[in-house]
Amino acid sequence: MMASALSAIINQPHTAQRFKLHSPSSFTTLTFFKHKFKPSSPRPLHLITTSRTFSVSNKSEEPSLRHFIARASLTASQLQPHVVADTEVSSTGRIYHETYGCQMNVNDMEIVLSIMQNAGYNEIVTVPENAEIIFINTCAIRENAELKVWQRLNYFWFLKRNWKANVATGRSQSLRPPKVVVLGCMAERLKEKILDADKMVDVVCGPDAYRDLPRLLEEVEYGQKGINTLLSLEETYADINPVRVSKNSISAFVSIMRGCNNMCSFCIVPFTRGRERSRPVDSIVREVAELWKEGVKEVTLLGQNVNSYNDASVVEKEAESGSNWKLSEGFSSISKVRTTGLRFADLLDRLSLEFPEMRFRFTSPHPKDFPDELLYLMRERHNICKLIHLPAQSGSSKMIERMRRGYTREAYLSLVQKIRNIIPDVALSSDFICGFCGETEEDHSDTLSLVKEVGYDMAYMFAYSMREKTHAHRNYVNDVPEETKQRRLTELIETFRESTGKCYDEQVGTTQLVLVEGPNKRAPDTELIGKSDKGHRVLFVNLPISDREDVNTKRNPVVGDYVEVRITRSSRASLFGDALAITKLSSFYNNLEKEAVACSM
């Protein structure tokens, strides 16, 4: 009975609606245990890039549900389970963790692991069946993310409720029933509702309360439910040294600010992440310095509105009366800045100077916070990647106003033109929402025409679904039929595909600096894969090539090398080329400048 129920769940279709990252997906609610659990919330959706990120070693190494179904058919004597002695595990318990959502959630989990490590929780396992504590870091931005979380909570509840039987039959090797801890935005949004879900969850902890986790887990030992979802005006975790989820990785995420003040009408982030607050510049520089020592070559700076960064901890002064905080021309903001300090351009200036061989990216920005000095700095510093995420959300000025974005279609296009005038070789990406409240076919056509006019390298596109607490939930009607939203989303994806191909095709014949990330999974023995400055995926044959720093040496590139690659063809989703030489970031761009000067003489 149990095996057949689990099998039914595994075999249900997976259709996610996130272009370029997942194939379309819809998840039904699980019913294989005592109750049918449904998130008590309207259908969500949001602009922030979201994805399911498993914080385990290799996905192929993790036992699947099919694995457990197969083992369930065996007798206990056939299984011969391995019994873990108490002495093999610290008394605090082993941790298993999963992360859903944006890069901020990945970074948050690294902060949580650091806090837990300092409290004596030193062992991390790669499967939930072996853990005494299960962390699930959640996302409340879109419906699919929440449904995945409820799906996993059902399974964790099964591990807890049937612990003795699972250990006896070899399904689990935990020393005691696991404590299930829900973290992040979904914890902040649903609070007690999660705790009340038939004892599925032991602790609920919001994004600003992670320091309280050891105490909350202690309360569970005494039969209490642990909950702390208080939002903070100061918490940035600036003094926490994150425990990196991806060991020996050449890229890392660094959170520089938390929260959001924009209050877009469709967005729940200000209610789950709180108000904006920025880390001091010095703390960010120290963290990046540690990453450099560990061999990291590329850092992505993170924030819900990353380019509104404002470190007023050292240089603090009152904002000038009537000042618009140097917003992009034609843009406005509901939120007013009261004290000013070091801005995002100041932070990038210092990081790019102190770490000249490290690449810097950033996400997710708001179009209003691109003053000219930031754009000129991006042009001048070769280690600040020439990829700008510029979320439009819609191409209709009417819809943009209803979304409370603070600009018009014309102002957005003017900013695009300015960016391309200052940084001619820039790549642009964007977010779009289909079927927002009151969207007409004319509004939808405006979005399609904007995509064609701008020509984005990448885009994240979603069908709108309303969230509780938002301005739209309080003031608008979700009046666009679901089938219309899906049809418009399909048309938007097709329009994007037509325009983005040109961005990739234009790279053919150029030489790109590629940071090697590892073997191509489709040809691991013969090909390497990496990303160019613009974020394009580049594949090339793994052969011995010369090293610009040692002309007498030829070797195969390795992970973390910068490689000059001559692009020979485009698939309109990836680039393919011939590796020319291993080099350094600064050397590559210095040589380009010398060649440009020689050509102009």
C-alpha cells in the first residue's frame, strides 16, 4: 500500500514554468499520508530568479524515493541494516539540508550552517534518512516553490512518524526521530500554520532569526514548538563567516544587503524579508578576501535590491531635502532615503581594485538604481562583468504603473540606450510577468514588442499568481484567466527565443575569456564548460594549450583557469569554440587594450 502510494507520487508529471532553468511543471498535493496538505495561500508568483537547490554533494548519490520503495519490498533479514553507534555521532545530531528559491536562500543556508557549527552541530549528511535534524530552507515567491516544500515536508513527516520501522528495515540510520526545521520566506509567511500541520514541523524560523536556532532546537527537547519569525531592522549577519555549501567551488555568493523597500504591488518580499539594510563595506571586503584565499575566482554580490546598497555605518549624513538619491533618470521610488553613506558603486570600486583577478557579478538589481557613475565604473573595470539584470516585468506603461515599479516604458528604454552607449558590449537580462491584474491583449503586445526592441541575452518569465499581503491582493482583482496567462507566457517565450538567438550568434568570431567551471556533463572526458564575461555558457575541447604566463608550458586547463576561447559557432543557447591559451584576467584585457591602440594608429 505504502509502496504503491509513493510510486504514484514519483510518477506524477513535473512541469515547472521557468524558461531556461526548468521545464514546465505543476505539482499536485501529496495525499499518501494521513491528511491532504495544501498551502493555505493564493497562487503566487514573483520576479526573483528562483530554483530548487539541493545542498548535497552529488544528486546521483542521493537515494531516491524509488530506492526506498524497492527496499520496502525486502524483508528485514535481507536488508541487514547498518546500526550506527551513539559514539559515531555527536550528541547534538547530524544535519541534512535542502534549499529552495533564489541565491539569497543558498547564502542564508551557509549562514545557518555556520551558526549551527558554532553551537556544536558539526556533522552534515547527504540524505535525510541519516539525519537527526532536517533543515528545509523555503521560498514563498511562487506557488511551485511552496508546493515542492509541502511535498518534501510530507516525506520528512513520514521519516519522523515511522522512525522505528524505517530503522528496522534499513530505510533510515538516524539515531532518533528527526527534528524538522522550516527556514526562510515560507516560514515567515505562514508561521503557525506550518507548526499546526499535524506535527510535521518542530521549528519555524524566519530569515532574520537564524541566530536563535540553537535555542529553538533546545526548546523542542523539552516538548515545546520552536518559532521565531521576527523581522529585524538591523540584522545583516555581517559577523558570520558562512560555511560554503559547495566545497572547492571557484564561484561564491556574498550577501551585501537584506530586505527591500520597493513595495511593488505583486511582490511579497518586503513582507517576508523586511526593510532594506546593508552590511558595512569592510565586512564584505573581509569575506571576499577569505574567498580569494580559498581559491574562489568569481563572486556574485547578492541582495533583494542589490544596487540600492547604502552603507551608512561610517559615512552617515542626512539625505538632502528633495533629493532623489541619484536614481536613474525618469525613475521614482516610494521609499525615501533618510541617511546616506557608501553606495553600490563605492563598494564595487573597492572590491574591483583590491581583487583585480576576481570577477564580480551582482543580482538582483532594480532599474531605478543605475546612476551614471555605476555604469562608467562597470565600463572601466574589466573584472566587473558586463552583464546587467534589468527587470522590466512588463512592456506596458499602464501595467508598470499598476505594479508600482516607478517608471514608464519610455524611461526604461531610455535607460537601456544609455547603458549600451556607455557599455557597448553589455549583455542584458530581465524578468517578465504575464497576466498581471487587468492586463489586456494590448498590454501583452507591448511586452512582446519590448522584448523584440531590447534584445535580451537571458530572461525569466512567469505567469502571475496573486500573493497574500501584497498591494495587488488588497486592491486588485486577479481577473486574467489561467489559460490566457499560459497562452501569453508561451507567446512571450517564443518571442524571447527569436530575439536572444541574435545575441549568441553575434559572439561567433570573437575571442572570449572563459572561467572554467568543470567538465561538460555530456562529454566529461573530452570537453570543458565555463562562462564568459557576459554569462554565456561556453564549451570547448579539453586539449593541452599554452600558458601565457609560462610560454614554455603546455597543459590541459583545469577548474578555475581563465581560458581564451575563439567562438566558432552558436546553438542560440550555448557557445562553442577553440581554446587558445590559459591566461590571467588582467593580462587578457591588457592585451586587448594594446591591440586596440595598435589598430587605431
